[in-house]
Amino acid sequence: MIIKNFLLLRKKVSLIGNDLGEEGYDRMKDDRLVKYGIGHDGSDSKPSIKRAPETKVKGKTPLQKETEKKYGKGATAMDVVKAKIKAGKL
């Protein structure tokens, strides 16, 4: 990935007329790190396509329904574990 970015950057700079050595590339990389922070790769790619809100699954899973029926609505995981300990199942 880094080599690919280096080659692309070197190609862009060569088109301008400047030949960028390793030190120049490192300096450019450091400047980009200072300017944009960690995680910026310099690409202009679009973000990944996300699912439309209407296609998301809505409702509770069968396990959630069963747990709600057994332990009541709004019971936390801690409440479920406490109930199992009191019942002697854990």
C-alpha cells in the first residue's frame, strides 16, 4: 500500500517536472501527517456505499424476545445473570 502510494505520488510529481527522492517523499509524508493526522492516506476515493435505511432489519431477534419474556422488559445482562445465579443455573 505504501509502495503503491509512493509510486502514484512519484508519478504525479514527475508529471510536474520535479523528481522526488526518498527524502522528499518522506518530508511530504510527514507534512501530510502533521496536516491531516494519523489514518489519512491521501486518497480521494469515495466512502463505501452504505445500506439504505429502509433495508435495515427492524425488530427484535427471537433470543431477545425470549429473554424479554423471561426476565422482563428492559432487563440488563447483569439482571439476567443475577436471576440465573439465584435460580441455581450458574
